Amino acid sequence: MLTSELSGYPDWFYCAAFALLLMQVPAFFILLSRLLRGPFRRPPVQPGSTIPEQVGSVAVIVPTLNEAARIRPCLEGLIRQGQEVREILVVDSRSTDGTQDIVHAYQVRDSRVRLVIDDPLPNGWVGRPWALDFGFRHSSPKTQWFLGIDADTQPQPGLVSALIANMEQDGFDLVSLAPQFILKSAGEFWLQPALLMTLVYRFGPAGSGSADPQRTMANGQCFMVKRSWLEQVNGYQTASRSFCDDVTLARNLAAQGAKVGFWDGREVLRVRMYEGVQETWREWGRSLDLKDASNQAQLWGDVTFLVLVQALPWLLAPALGGLSLYFWRLAIDAANSLGGKYRFSGSPPGYADGCCFRLLL
């Protein structure tokens, strides 16, 4: 029996490894087709300036629950937006850490800021979409745009006006942004990009778009939608039970004909999502699989795809050296089985004996 001279694993191990490598071939080409969209994707959104037609057209909703440690940079960024922002509604779910006091202080600085306490969470609703829906129903009907912003974001000057201008120019009904993430610890620098890469592998880079509504991607950290579309679908009702309400709502609207975009927003939006690697791992796990917005076939298809292109290479790496030697020896045996004057022996280039093969007379 042929076994690896390096590891001593039996033949079946290498046959299984080779079968897994063959399974990676179609997954590799799917991944390549997605990544090749990168050079042709929409460029990052650049800061804009308010024009008269935009004045008073946007209602901003910030859902909060015990966000005292993070909400100040968000509110600072929002009050620095132009007069396109008619109102900034902070919808609070009875915070106990001083969040409401901070919002009251910003109300004094800017009359557009308003604190709204949402009603108790009803049956059939998740907290975040309920707060956004509550804010939508308490926002001014004079606005044309609804912008949901998370409390951990840091909006940069020109964000809102740039969204309006780009969406109107290209006819988009709903756009969300991929922000620039603020990372601090070594663990965050290792874990956060790896988790984000799973989204790029599945849906392509931000700004590349998708023709299939069920492959549409969205990010609720900055989520701008025409008010008329929310009125048409009765607010956040269709995403009431979803922990990834952003993707669920975006896919529902795309399926009904809305033009949906997921753009690169690194120039106009920053975010500090989690404190440390443990919180990053724990919180990402709640929504990374997008199970609330995907059917079972999509979910398991994505899991299989990520195993093949992201996890499996790490598992197969120790076997690759032995696998190459295994097939080298199979080739030598095949050549020797043909008979003739010469016999072949040896190892592939780079192995201990330092030669490609020897002729045994």
C-alpha cells in the first residue's frame, strides 16, 4: 500500500482530500466571479453639499437602548448635517444608563433633535425594527426620505446630502452604506475583517450590486429609503420578526420592484461597533448567517460555500504536501507498470533527496 513518506496517513485520507479539492473547483469560480466585480463597482460615496431642493426632505431615526457610552459621536455627526435634515428622532426603549439625558442636552443645542419613547414591545416584533417603525410613524409626513442610523455610527459632514443626490441622480429607492470600521485591539484587527470577508465572499464587494432580490445585501447602520416605499409596505411590518431587519426589508422591497443599492460609504460614515474581540464574536453571531432574511436552501448553500472557500483550505493545508507526494508516487508507479528497460524512483522537487527522479537500470 502506498502511504505518505511525510505523514504516514493511509491512502483513503489522500483520496478524501483530493475529492474535497475537486469540490472546491466550482466554488472557486463562483468566488472569482464575485470578486471580479470589485474593479467595476460603484466608487465610494463622497461628501455632498445641501441644495435648496433638498431642504427639509429627510427624517432621521436613531433607535437606542442604553447607548450612553456611544451616542454622542452619532448625534454630533447628525447635527452637523445640513438643512436637508428636517428632524432627528431618537427613539428610546426606556434606557436606564443616562441615554435620555444626553439626548435632552442635544435638544437644547439643535431644535431638530427630539426624544421619543417607544411603546412596549408588542408580540411578533423584535426590538430594533419596532423602534424604527415607531419612529417612522412619528416622523413628519412632509419628508420624502427616511434615514435609519445606528447609535454607534459617526456620520461625517455631507453624508445625508450626498445620499440624496446620488439616489436621485441614479434612480435608487433604497440605499445602505458599508462604513469604515474603527478597530483598536489586535483581536479586533484579526476577527472583524475575517467576519466581514464572509459577506464579501457571499454577496460581492459593496457597490457591485445584484440582479437577484434574494441576494441583495443591506446594512441597517445607515439605511436610507423613500418614504413612499415605506408607506406602501406599511413601515417595518414585513421585517417585524427579523434580527437582520435591514436585509429582510431591502429584499422585500427589491422583490416588489424597488431599486436597491449597497454602496461603499467609508468617506462619509464611520462606526465603532463592538468593544473587544469577545463582544465582536458574540454580537456578530446573531446576524451573520442572515437566517431571518434567507430560506433554508440559501442558508445551507452559503454555509457550504464558505466551508469550501474559507474554512477548508486551512484544514487541508497540512495534507497538501503529502497529497502532492502521493500523486507523484502514483505517477511513478504508472510509468513503471508500463514495463521497459528503465525504472523510476525518487521524490518531487524540494524533498529531501533533492532530485526529481532517478533512473534505475
